[in-house]
Amino acid sequence: MHDPFSVEGRVAVVTGGLGQLGTQFSRSLASAGAKVAIFSRRPFSKEQIAEKFGEFAGNIAVYEASVTDKAGLEAATEKLVADWGVPHILVNNAGIDSKPDGSAEQNAPFEDYPQKYWDEIIDTNLTGVMLTTQVVGSRMAAEGRGSIINVGSIYGLVSPNQALYAYREERDGVPFIKAISYAASKSGLVNMTRYLATYWAKKKVRVNLISFGGVKTASFDKEFIDAFLERVPMGRQAEIDEYNGVVRFLASDASSYMTGSNVVVDGGFTAW
């Protein structure tokens, strides 16, 4: 019997597939039998792939391409198609944000927020998704099938709660404001997803968004984590592999009647 959750033999592109979550998505899809093409800004050798992905390395290849460089994306996609064929799955995962431990300039009040940081984040998180989807998605549409999964955030649905960061000024004496650019870029994905879902529906290319909450990491201050968890009904952050299931679901035929949807996976953060 056909398993509707199977991705066996399908070709998947994962942008930013060597990062924290991207590595999880790439490994999860490869372990389920998909061939995973990671689009990465930095080169990555076969030896490095073997070291990072172990037993699943044979199903993974890295193609050097930045999501902000359309010519590079086209070259990588041409090579991928020659190697494995037209992709069935695209996970638009690559993204950047200002760091909690970044400079005061990166986390300045809105009135003083430098445009260069706005441009950097919008270029990667929003324009990069558009360019990658133009290049890879158009190939899917020409084949008459495909699933595109955009990786969003709870901050694409609600504004960052600046109270979560208030401890920084109390501790360091310098104001810390969660910048507007990340929220703007992720909220843009909400309607880009709807637009593309309706645009390519008759070509049988499905386009969905996942809005993730926090993921457990050692890079955040305890004060931030404690304040954040008070606002999460489940009282915890996601484990590093807890988002894999929803990615696999949207990549497979189990979600064959879903397009234009936003799947929120946030431990209940946006339910309050």
C-alpha cells in the first residue's frame, strides 16, 4: 500500500541546510529516502558531508549558491537537475536575524535603526525566498507537481514583545530593541505563500508556510529564556528535532489538499 507520508525517492532542495534547523530538515528528509540538495553560501566537501550526516550522507549533496544571487541559484539548479532531476520539494529555510548579543547599533530603537541591517535581513529572508522560488519553483511548475515549504516565525504573526528584552538595559545599561526587519520579513512570507499557492495551484505546485516558535539553544541568556517560557503555554522551547515532522508532512502526499496554509508550531505562544 502507498504510504501517504513517504518521500522516498523524491528530490528536495533545502536552503540554509547546514544551519541549526536546516541540518535537522536535511537529515530528516534524507533518512526518509529523499535525495537532499543543500543550497549553501559556503562550499562543503563530500568528506564534510560524511562527517556531518553520517549514514545518510549518500542521500545528500551540497551546491554552492546564495539565495540572494539569482545567477548562482540558476547555476546550482541546472547542476542539480542534471544530477538528480527536477526537485519535488523546496524548503525555503535560509534566514538571518539580528543576534541577541549583537551590537547596540543592530538592536537600536526603531528611530535610529540603520537601513543597512534592514536591507541585509529583507534581502535574505524575503527577497531570497522570492528568488529561490522563482528559480526552483518554476521548474516544479513546468513539471506539474511540487511542494514548497516556507519557513516562517511567530514574529511574522505577532510583534516581538519588547518586554522579553528589557533585562538587557537593566543589566547592561544599554537599550535593546528587537528590530523591525525580522518581523517584517517573516510577515511578508505569510502573503507571499498565499500568492504563490494561488498562482501555481493549477500547476499542482503546493505552497505552505510553517510559523515556528522558539527552539532550545544555548546561545540565549537565561533571563530571556525564563521570560519567554512564561509566555509559552507548554512551558518549554521546542527540541531541535521537533519541527521535522511538520516538514515531512508538508513535503509528502499526506498534505496533498493543503496549499496557502500557515501551520503554527509554537507551543501555544500565539494562542494567548
